[in-house]
Amino acid sequence: MSSRRDTIRAAARAARRAGSALGRVSGPERRAVLLAMADALERPDLRGKVLRANAADRADADAARDRGELAQALVDRLLLDDKKLQGLCDGLRQLAGQPDPIGRVSIDRELDDGLVLRRVTCPLGVLAVVFEARPDAVPQIVGLAVRSGNGLVLKGGREAARTNAALVELLRSVLADQGFDPAAIALLEDRADVDIVLDLERDIDLVIARGSSAFVHHVQTRSRIPVLAHAEGVCHLFLHESADVAKAVRIALDAKTSYPAACNAIETLLWEEGAAPALDACLTALAEQGVELRVCPDTLARHPSLKLATENDFGREFGSLVLAVSHVPDLAGALRHIETYGSRHTEAIVAEDEDAAAEFLARVDAACVFHNASTRFADGYRFGLGAEVGISTSKLHARGPVGAEGLVTTRWLLHGDGQIAADYGPGKRRFKHRDR
């Protein structure tokens, strides 16, 4: 164990040195790396290697699912195809086109003549990103680390081991071709490596945990390193009595059926009495798309052919074509339900009543809160961030889709001309504190 620990520590320290070099070069140089990564992912020979690795991973996952060892939702999240890879290329180019997140001056203050203070953004240092399934996360995370000048230690799920390795090999080769040390990206393979990483508080600056609530909780309780949590998404769609029926149907279908395994898909549909027409239309459309509906007694009274939900169906991330449905007495009841069962990821209301929508947006405690729009918009690419390391359900440092600006911190730079603090204070020289 000690030799493995030493190996991982050495990889983290190498990632720090290599990432620091990325952080010191100009924004256009880091931009060029991202564009080269997008180009490489479009090359037929390199893309073919990634897709073959993914096919092998999916074949093993299908067998594990058939043995009852892997949930279908995890199998679905493994898929990489040309469409997804092209989306990743577009995201890298979008990220490359954004302003440089490093070196931004947020405060420029003259404390006194010849004494100037600036607060400037800078890289965090080394990110450790631990995630389950979703190999498409690898290019996104790597791209964000490069753009923000951070070193990176990655640990993906064993179900995507071949795909992750193929992607990291490709992206590291691009770094080398662009004149940078590929050690900026380290990939860990063994499950036991996670706990070793979580002990490296002097070598890792931020842990980003993506996965189930149990997995994220393990990471948070196991490490003294700050943790940015991307926990499960238990998202709700609330049909207000003023909901437009056609909008409600379009939004509900997209939010549930466009990609049920996504963390921003809805898991519960809420409705109040005046929204019954919107409810009926939504349930009919959802059932036609193969969604299994598990409903509360009040909903069952309107739709007796449906399945009665259990208490365990609320607050649950199905990750599949299953949706819980519950009647609530009013907007306040919807807010109480979301507070009880939600994961503080993304919540949405369908309403033509602007006052009700404003109250919902003001009172829901979640990273993303939407009015008359699908929860599936909760995504770094769709937000124009280029990519995301995750959707943070934490409240400190960054919340919601975390892009490059969420992976930098700040430092204070003071330029003087021999001044000393003892010269200032009551009865002495006064500060100007003039923002420039």
C-alpha cells in the first residue's frame, strides 16, 4: 500500500508541476491546446479507437446488467457515439472561445500613493475528480482543467475503464504535441486509489465527486480536502394551476424522456388541482412514450389504470423511464414537497402566472430553478460554459454547472514603494482606499 500511495502522490505532484506550467502561459496558448483536442477527437483513426474501447466496455456492462450486477441507468450512461463525441468537440471549441479565466482583476484599489492592491484570479492547483460511469465527462473535465491552468487527477468507474484510458491517452498525446507535459493529466485505475487520493491534503487542492448520494457522502466524510459535490439529481416539475397545457406537455416529455439517465431529468411530476387538464395531457403523452407512472392516491383517482406509488418512489433517482407523480394542495405544498424530497439540483415550474413563478424561483433551494423550461437545460454546454466538471449541489465556492470560472480562486497582489503598516492608523497617515 505504501508503494502505491507513493506512486499516486508522485503523480499528483507531477500534475501540479505540469498544471502550473499551463497556468503560466498565455490564454491563447491554452486555447490552442483545446482546439487541438477537439481536432484530435474528430480524426477518424483516433475516434475509432475510442469507440472500439467504448464498445468493449458496453459489452461487459450489458453482461453485468443481465447478471443483475449493474443497473440499466449506469449502462445507459456508458454510451459514447459519434453524436456525443461531436458534442464534446463543439464544447471544447466553445470553451476555447471564452475569455481567459486566469488573471482577471476583480479589485484594483489604491490604498495610498504608490500602494496599489489587486485581487486577481489564479488556478486552484490540482483537481482530483472522482466519477462513476459517463466517460464523456473525461474530455469535458480535461478541457476545463487546461483552460483554468490546473493539474488533474482522474478516477473513473471501472465499468468505463477502457474508454477512459483511450480518451486520456488521446488527450495526453495532444498535450505533448503542443509542447506541454502530459503529466498534467493523471488517470488512476484501482478502486482503492480513491481513498489514497482523499488522504493527500497537501497535494490535492479540490476533490470533485460525481455519482450517487452514497458515493458522494463517502468522499465528503472520508477526506479533509475541500469537496465539490455533484450528487444525484432528484428533479421536480411542478404544474401550477395557470400552466399552459401545450407547454406543460412539451416540457414534461423533454425533461423525462430525452435522456432519462441524466441527472437533470425529472423524477417527480407535481400538480395542484387547477392544473388537472395539464396533468391529464402530460400523463397521456408520457405513457405513450413508454414512461411507467407511479402515482399518489389523488392522481390514481383521476387515472385508475396507473400504478400506486410507494413512499420510496419519492426522493428517488430512477434514471430510467419511471416517473413519480404527486398531487400537492398549492404552491406552498409544492415547495414543501421539493424541500423534503429534492436533491437541490434542478427544479422547474410551468406557470403563466408571473407572480407564482417569481415566488417559486425565489423560494426553491436548488442550484438551478427554471420557469417554463425543461430541467434538461441544466448543463454546462447548454449554459454556454463549454463544459462542466459537474453540477454542484454544494453552496460554497461554486454552484450549479461548474465551468472554468469555478475552477479558479483569487489572490491579493500588493505593489508598494517601501510603505510599512506601522505608518497607518489613528493619528497617523490615512488610507485612501480608492478603487481605480
